[in-house]
Amino acid sequence: QRKMIKGIIIVNNHGKPRLAKFYQSVTSEEQQQSIIRRVFQQVASRPDSFCNYLEGSIPEWGSNIKLIYRHYATLYFVFAVDSKESDLGILDLIQVFVEALDKCFENVCELDLIFHSDRVHFVLDEIVMGGMVLETNINLILQAIDDQGKMHQKSMKGAKVNETAGTDTVRQQLGAGNQWA
């Protein structure tokens, strides 16, 4: 099965990766770092007035690769895709991803990506999984994120109740009764 998206990379204006997700296998960390460096060099060297896609070659993924990206403030959002993919479709997908992050973090910034990388990955996983697009409807994506947040809060409330429970209550919940006393 052909993976349409080979990788998604978010780097800042200095080339520091803030998110890197590879959907087509890259065997070593050195190769991952090399791809990130190469992708950054290719997109950062282009003026913002140029179009947001370029065809190229990333040896680890072959020669039929396009880099489609958007530059927002201090961040480059780069999708490395199969050359047969629609440029405008992927640009729209980047826009959906950024809008979802914006809603999730109330004006997303680079620090959100650093300190809440788990949530950023969760948002991305609602949109893309295994290199294939799952969802593009922003409302459905935001609903899934909201549902996950509610489940997390509910589980945290349950954890706090268990922390304050006495040992007898915990034994009873475990079905141990008084035999451990």
C-alpha cells in the first residue's frame, strides 16, 4: 500500500525541529536528522513570495517526492508527500492542522509545540495516521480533541479520588477485604 505522506516536519526559522513524524521508514536517528536538515535547507532558502511546494529528491524516500509547506511566523510546517499528491489538497491539510492547533492552544506558538508535544501529536493523529489522511473536517477533529480532553479530565478526577481513599477502601476495591491487614 502506497503511503501518500512520507513525513511531517515542523521546524523553526533556525532549523530546530519542533515535530518530526516519519510515515515511511527511516532506519536511524542520523538519517532522520539528515532529512530534517535537508528539508529545512530547501524550504528556508526560498523567499516567502515563492510558491509553497517544490519537487525534489530525498534519497531515503526516493526521487518522486514533493515538499509542500507553509511558513507561519517562526515555524515551517512541511509535508513530504508522493509526487502524485495534489499540492492544493496538501496545503489545505496543513491549514486544517494549523487551525486545529490554534483552537487547541488558543493561538498556537512555538512554545506550545515544545511543552505540549503529546497534544500536538494527538491533534496530528486525528488528521493523519500511517501516512494516510484520516480526517479533514475541522469540526470533527476539534470534537475528537474535546472528547479526549474530557476523558482525560474524568480519569484525573478518578485518580484523585483513589489517592484520597483510605487503605480499607482500596483493599475493598481490590477485593482483598481484611485478609491483608
